Amino acid sequence: MSLNALKDVIRKITRSTTVDKALVEEIVRDIQRALIRADVNVRQVKEISDAIKKRALSEDVLPSLNAREHVIRIVYEELLRGIGEGLEIPLKKARIMLVGLQGSGKTTTAAKIAKYFKDKGMKTAVVAADTWRPAAYEQLEQLAEQAGIGFFGIKGEKNAVKIVKKAMEELDGKYDMVIIDTAGRHALEDDLIQEMIEVAEVAKPDYKLLVLDAAIGQLAAKQAKAFHDAIGIDGIIVTKFDGTAKGGGALSAAREIGIPIAFIGSGEKIEDFERFDPAGFISRLLGMGDIKALLEKVERIASQEDLDPEVFLKGTFTLKDLYKQIDAMGKMGPISKILEMLPFGFGLKVDEDAMEMTQEKMKKFRVIMDSMTEEELLNPKIIDSSRIRRIAIGSGTSPQEVKELLKYYDTMKALMKRMRKGKLGKLKMGKMGKLGMGI
Ligand SMILES: Nc1nc2c(ncn2[C@@H]2O[C@H](COP(=O)(O)OP(=O)(O)OP(=O)(O)O)[C@@H](O)[C@H]2O)c(=O)[nH]1
Ligand SMILES: [Mg+2]
């Protein structure tokens, strides 16, 4: 078979990896159930599932992904579309104003943010601008003390705008980041909106962050929209993620207003706070632990250009090619996985254990090859016992280990040859295990 004819066959096999409609329907039904259970807005669930169906059936399946993984990857992308990678607040001078309904977690979160950035080397302070809740001042003061962050408040002062004005004069220049805790209400009432607008006018915050309790579920989208319409929001913080809530409400809220999630609060303690991580969030939302592993796999495929399939096709296979292959194995996993990714891999059953090479062995093989001359790498045949001794000394290994590498090279070379002849399917990989090299 000529090279071109072979490539044609390959292309056909690749294209025939179809994702059938029944499977997509089945997966989408599972996803819908998970999303609704996680409190994602029903209208959004419909939008998301329509998009998934359309893409899953029309897009090519990435090599090495099975049909299910193909659909899940698209599910992930569609869920990510609404929430993005999260809001990243850089380590720069900034003012952050927190808003949110009563009990959502603003005061606790103010201290958590200040601590989070303090731990990154910023000078941070909190401002007690909640004049509504009894003892809000004491609550924040105590948290600030506990976290070792700056605090500003005016005890007994009933005007939040006055406090914030004074705070800005007082703290400016002394702190890098100032976080303002504001009052909440049971519902978004006019006087609260008015107060938020006035506080924002004097505080001139770089970020207005909405604090949302994960437990409010489906109400989150409506609430986020109301706050966004009233004062404009730059990011969302989801609190009480340590509870039973799966975060669908927060996802809906972010999608609804098109604003990213910045942080997740996951407990009452000041340290229970982390930057939003989309993969972790979506895994939890769907109740699927394997999303991260899948994404890593997709990433590995993206680095596939590191592996040149032509090597498998052209007539020669030198130690240089082996070197590249070993490098690719470091990035992409065992050779059996790489073979599966190649179009040839279809129908190829390899004994994974026999093919596996430990990281340690890979490293050693690389070190050995680093001690070889260009000539030896390109023409391994010339490596005789005196060269083997020299290479062993140069690489700090033993002649035995150099021989092992050469044996491995011979085996791979034979494998490549068989591949070119299209006999790969019949090749018994198990034999390689007998070489006793742990490959
Ligand atoms: N489990 C858990 N509890 C939290 C979290 N964040 C806040 N809380 C608790 O929720 C309750 C309310 O938190 P606050 O920070 O006082 O809420 P707030 O928004 O300032 O409330 P108001 O000032 O009344 O509007 C407190 O008991 C907090 O300890 C969280 O991430 N997980
Ligand atoms: Mg409060």
C-alpha cells in the first residue's frame, strides 16, 4: 500500500467514529437531570441541552476520546460558556465593595477576602459600613483582629456614606486593598439601593462583588439580575458551598447577568475561601468526578503535534525518533495510549502493562541518549561494546542499562516496521514484556 492510499484509509476510519443520536439523547437527559437537581434555571437547562445536542452531533470527535467523552467535553464547554474562567483580581491596589442580601455572608466574606490577599503579601483592611445590622461593627472588628488585617469603623455612626468617606481618607496610602462590608436587607428595597449607590459614589470601588448564598437555589438568578440592574456588578462570590447546594443557582446567576464568579466560600472559618475553579465547580454541579481527568486528556491531545505520525510511516526509525517518542510519552502517557490516539490504533489491542514504562526508566533512557553522539543517535548500528562502555560512563549508568535501551529501540523499530506494513493489528505486544525492562 502506498503512503497516500494508507492515509486515505486512515482518514476514513477516523471519520467513521460517529456519535449516535441515541447516545447523545441519553447523556443529555442525564445532564438535564443533574442540572435541575443542582438548581440551574429550567430555561437555561433547555438552552444548554439544545446547544449540546447540536454540537455533539455535528462536531468531529477528538482522537482518543470515546463518544461519551466527546459529549461530556462539549457539556463542559457549554456550561463554561456562561460562567467563564472566573474573575481574576490581580495583586494591585484596589477597592472592593461587597453587596448582597441579609445573611448571605458579606461580613464573613469581607474578612475572608482581606485575609486571602494578605496571605499573598498585600496590605489589606476592611471597612464596617453596615449601619443596619446590630453589632455589625463588633462582628467585623473581631474577624479583622482574628485575621490580623486592618479595620476601620465609626462606632455609633448611622450614616454609611459618612463612614466610607472617612475610611477612604483614613486608609488611602496605608493599605493596598480595602474591602467594604455593606448592609443587607431581607429583600432588595429602594432604600438599600439608594444607600448602595451613594456608598459606591464615595468609595469608587474597582470591584462591586455580589455575595450569594449557594443555598438560595433558583432564586439566585433573579437576585443577581436585580442587583446588577440596580448598581452594576463586576463579580459574584458564592458562599456556603460547604452545604448541600450544588451551585446551580450561582451558575444560573452568572449566566443570567453575564458576570463571572470570583470566589467560593466553603465554610465558616476565615480560611474556608478559594478562588473560583471552573472545572471543580462543574464537576460538582454534575456530580461527575472525572471531568478534570477528561480535560487533561483533551489537553494531551492538543499537544499531539509533539508526536510526529510521519515517524511511524517513514522508512527509518532512529534513536532520535525514539528520544522524541519518549518525550511524548512523558507528556501523553504510555506508548499504548499514544498508539490508540493514532488512527492505526483502532482495533489495536495492546497489553498495557507490558507497554508501560516508568517515569524513572524514561528519565534514564533520556540521560543515556544525551550521552550519545549525533552519529550514534542517527545510526545506532555503530554502537559496539566499547561505545556502550563509554556511553554508560558518560551517563552515569551501567553498560547493562545502555543495552536495555538498545533492546527497547530494536523492539520499537520492529513495531514501526510492522505498522508500516499494516500488520499492527496482528502484532503480539505481550512479547515485549518478556524483555524484562518494565516496559
Ligand atoms: N457554612 C458556611 N457558613 C457561612 C459561610 N459564609 C458565611 N457563613 C455564615 O453565614 C452567617 C451569615 O454570615 P454574615 O457574614 O454575617 O452574613 P451577612 O451577609 O454579613 O449578613 P447581614 O450582615 O445580616 O446582612 C454566619 O453565621 C456565617 O458564619 C460559608 O461559606 N459557609
Ligand atoms: Mg453583615
